[in-house]
Amino acid sequence: MLYDCRTVAERDRGVAAAIEAARSGELVVLPTDTVYGIGADAFTTHAVEALHTARHAERRVPPPVLVGSRHTLEGLVYSVPKAARELADAFWPGALTILVEHSPSLQWDLGDTGGVVGVRMPLHPVALEVLREVGPMAVTTANRVGGPAPRTAQEAREQLEYAVRIYLEAGPPHDPAPSTIVDVTGDVPRVLREGAVPFGKLRDVVPDILPAEASEPA
């Protein structure tokens, strides 16, 4: 089912349907502030596996996790690094993915994470409404591997078809640039991918952050 969330009545029905589907272990496609994502309840193993299958992903790369609140980050890690807290306060919700060491006690199976997961709070009201009800969701780009990143739910449906239960349409994103990725698991925060949040703004918040091409001193 595809719901057009640009109308109030359809948005309410679509969000409710997406919440029910995700809680039931099914897949949903939802808009974010970057591109459309295919999502599953992060704590439902078979749903995360279905996410990879829907994308025809042979290599099970652990998906990022989207959250509906800054406070959710504290429940996913043993201890929130100072840099992670400062970056989240400054740029969430927004196009910044923060790589953190997740708590080993979490009852999830995202794949071979090595104890590390990317977490983001997207700046999109529809996504946030779903996330606040479902909880943390494993979300990655809503396309088949090798296919173009979708800018609408309809484009996602043309690739993923019946593998997804609910599609939430909200039109093209305002800024399709990918999120910036910052790794805070080491001694010094490091940019892993340049994206929508420029390095200069990150440095204003965390002065010792290293750019993507830099290496730490010996």
C-alpha cells in the first residue's frame, strides 16, 4: 500500500499503517530529509534480514539505525561520548550519522557490526512520527543494490515492489545529499563521509574533529 502523506487524512492513515507494519516485523518505506529509506524494527531479526533480501543485498552490511529522539541514543550505548552528545545536540534532527559503540546487552542482530553502529535522527516529520512510536529502526536506502537512490516512495516501489508492506509518499526531499558520517569511537572524532553537514560546522561544535582525509598523529 502507498499512502500520500501530503494530505492530512491519508498521512494519518499511512503513519498508523506503517507503525502497525513495523511492529509486526514487516518492512516500510518512509521519507527522510535525505533520500527515502527502507526500514524495519531494529530489534526484530527476521525483519532486518528481510530488509537485506528486499534490496537484493548479498553482503549483509549492518544498516544504520534511525531514532525519533536524541534521548534514545543514551539507551543504545553503554556511555555516550562527549563529542557524540555535542554533535547530536547541535545537528539532530538532521543529516548527521554518528558512529558509536553500541551496548553489548542490546537484543538485536543487525549483522557483523563489530560493536559499532551508525545512529541518526532524521529531520522529517513523517519519519519522526513513525520512529517515536516504533522505536529504533534499521533503515537504509530504499533501492535494490546497484539501483538509483529513490527520491519518492513511488520510485522506491518500482524497485522493491511487494517486498515492502507500506510506502509513505511525501514528495522529493528538499536536500537529497547523503548524511555526513562522524566516527566518535576513537580518541578523536573523525569524519568518515562528507555529506549534507559541512566540516566547518562540525568543527565549530567539536574543534578537534578530523576531516575525512586526515590521519591521526603518531
